[in-house]
Amino acid sequence: MRKAPHVITFRLDPIHFAMLTELVPKGSSVGAYTRELVLRALHQEQAGAHVATRLEALILDQQALRSQLDEIVRLLTEESPTPSSGPAAHPLEKLILR
């Protein structure tokens, strides 16, 4: 058996109804146009939430990368406390041997 569709109804203020009446494309009803506007707004809200979630993840990734870069710069610019008597070590050895 087929389920009955969910019916949602609401009342519009006369001013809003008059505005919608002016905006309705020819051949369409105010009710159909209003439903379309509501569905578009819901879709945009959902898309906006998705974008916000992705943006938050990107910001966290960016912060982690900046932290790692700061650590790399700190290790590369850190001077050794005592000069070694052996051959000069490459600064990246501090990172590799860590």
C-alpha cells in the first residue's frame, strides 16, 4: 500500500499573501509557488549546514598543519647547545631521527 503524503499547512499574513501574489509566475498558483519557496529554503539550509561542517573540518586541518609547520620551523632554527666534534649534521636530521 502507498503511504499518504505528509500535509503541512500554514496561514500567511495578508501582506505576505499580496507580495506572493505579485511574484507568482504565470500559470502557477500562490500555494504551489509558496511550497516551492519553502522547499528551496529548506534545501539551502541543508546545503548551508553541509558547507559549515566541511568548513569546520578544513579549519581544524589548517590549524593542525600550522602547528606542525611551527614545530618544523622551531626544530630547524633551534641551535644545538654544544657544538659537535664530528661532521656537521643536517638540520632535517632532528626531524627524521625524532
